[in-house]
Amino acid sequence: MTSSKRFAFIISDFYGGGAQKVLLNTAEGLRLRGNDVKVFTLRERVEHHIPPDLNVVNLGVINKLTKAFSNVFIEKLQALFIKKELDKYCPDVVISCSCDKITRHLTGYNIYFWVHSNSLDSSLDKKKVKKEISKIRKHYLGRKVIAVSSGIKDALVLRAGLEENDVSVIYNPFNQSLIREKAKESLYDLSFEEYFIFVGTFERRKRHDRLLSAYHNSGVKTPLVILGKGKPEEEKSIKNLIKKLGLDDRVKLIGYHENPYPFIKKAKSLILTSDQEGLPTVLIEALFLHTPVISVDCPSGPREILKGNLKKFLVPLNDESALSEAIREMDDSPLEINVDNYRDFSEDAVLPKFEEL
């Protein structure tokens, strides 16, 4: 390891989302390696478990008033307050996550903007994409960026026009020991021994309709467990489709669980059907638990994860028949997972790259 550094992470809050969990894992991993780490949140909203020894400070710069009068002037005032706290801490590295509209006004630090999603390849609406490119350039042009996958970097460079040397690719780090320890927790009786699992927020991007249609057409009898939560109208739509396809006896919605690992560990396979991702955390977590995965080849991330012997279960994004066939094949002969399938995402492989920033 290089000599220890002082890291400051800045994030809006710890409510929902994979980026929040990744930040906590990264910050705690760097702390355990002997670095000085401080996490600044901009409002008090917590859903994830925060490691007890991790230094987290809520600055409270996002509130009802700032949201009501949000504009560039307010953003600069918020950034000024953050700057005062950073000046007290004197970090070697500052990493901004999911609050770049505010932190883009910070200057004078070794600051990186951590991009977890590929917003440019998620829409066919040209006006929407043009607007997104404009926002990306406004936030990141001439700044240093961390992309969590090569697919995201390609989109930022080739489509948004960021400089290639300004964008570093660093995968999300995973604590394999912690994931496996959490997977030992007991789970309530699902009433069946074997099952496929889908883990994801109830939102259009996750394409529960693609999942359910392909699962139905596969003809497999192994049940499907859906873990997640979301807007009531999305949940209603999912339930209606389950009923329409006659899958009530084989598909079970079990809601949101802070610890999904026991369910993932015991699954026959995990399935991902999203239209767009950044670096889908749940695929990597499943592999760490030696649960095989099936994924559509969406932008971006899955093709960087499903390599080698996993590649046969990476199917074209809009080829529903191929997805159904992959489900059938996995049901007949589940793939064996080995360390080579997830080595690149271990903390030992990833955290030193943060220390080199």
C-alpha cells in the first residue's frame, strides 16, 4: 500500500440506491487499510447500515428551503459551506458522488466526480440525450472523473466529448468476507427449495416486464422470487402482469430487505433484465456468493462482468427468446462459479487504485 491518505467523500444522503452502498463499502475499506476517511452528507436521510467506526458528518445544506429556491446562487452558497468543512479537514482526495450539481462549484482540491450510471445510452429520445450531454459537459468538462465501468467511460468520452485522460475507470470494490458473513443470516421460509431471483427497484428501467415475459416463455417450473420496492403504480403494474401471465403460483414478491444476501446465496441463479446500468452491483455480489447469473447485455457493465465461462449467459438486450433459453439452460444445468469470475472486483484489486488518485 502507498502511504496513507486523507479521503473526503461527499454525497447527498444514504437513502436507497446502489451508489450509496458502494460509497460506504469503499470508504470503510479505505479506512480499514489505514487511511483517514471522512464522509460528508448533505442531508439526514439514512436507509443503509453505516459502519460504526466510519466518520460521517451531516452538513444539512439540502433542506426544504434550498430545494424550494434551488438555483445556481443557492448551489454556490451550499458549495461554500462544504468548502469551509473541507478546509478544516484538509483532504488529499475529494470524491463527489450523486451531488455534482452542487460540488461542481468547488475548486482548489484534488476532486474527482464519481459517475455510477450510463445516462447517455438509456434513452432513444434525441432531445433527452442532448440535454443529458449538456449537463455532463457542464458538470465534468475539464474535471477529473471516476467511471465505474469502461462502458460509462466510453459514453462520457465518445458521446459527451470529455477528455479521455480525465476519466479513470475504477470498478466498485466489494468486501467478499462481509458479503458472505451477511449471507449466513436466516431468511424467512420461502416455501420452496429452488428458485431464481431478481433484485431491483420497481422502476421502468429495470424491465420487470421483460423478466416476467421471458420467465413465462421459458416454461421452467422453478419459482421466481422478486426482491425490491418502488412506486406503488410500478408495483401494481408488476402484480397485474404476473396475474395476466398466470404466474401467481410461481412468482413471489417479497418486498425490500436491507440484507438481500441470504436470498441471493440460496438462489439457483440471479437474473438482470435492465435497459441500462452503470456497473450492476447485484451481479457481482451474486458471483461472490457463488450464485450464477443471467443478464441482458445492456449498457453498461454486464459485459465487463460476464466474461469467460459466464459469457454464454449474457444475452442480447432485446432478444427475449435468447433470455428465455438462458433461463431454461441455467435451470437444467446451473453454472459453477469460481474465483476467476469475480477476482477483478475484490477490495484487494480495487482499493489501491483509489489510493493512487
